[in-house]
Amino acid sequence: MKSTPHFHSSFLRRKHVTDGVVLQTEASEVGKVRHKRLVNLIGSCAEGEERLLVVEYMPNDTLSKHLFHWEKQPLPWEMRVRVAY
């Protein structure tokens, strides 16, 4: 039985990306990047005023949240260094 890939979609705020052509060009380049510490960009969409990115699902939330928004259990420095390298 095949497993279904999980993904996450994010709507981009208009103030961050206004030009759909720029989004598609940059998404095309970013989509080529592969690294064990990065989620893969699956696709993007720029239709009318809407901007959307689709990336692999991150089961443990975002790195940003772990680094900056975990007041109850901050990420230890040893783990931060491991993530960086």
C-alpha cells in the first residue's frame, strides 16, 4: 500500500509578495534546492491577488517556532548548533 505524502500550504500576505511573476520565478529556483534540514517546496500558485506556497508537512512545527516562541521549553543550545550544521 502506498503512503500518501503530507503537505502544508501557506497563503502569503500581499505586502510580502505582490508580483505573481516574481513569486513563480523565485519558487521555481527554490524548488530545485534540496537539503536534509529544509522542507521541499512542492509548488506555488499566483492567481489574481492570491499567493500560495505548498511545502512538505513539518510534523514538529517550524524551526522559527522552536527557536523563538517556545517559552515553556526552549530549544537547548546543543540542539540549535546541531540544526545549524
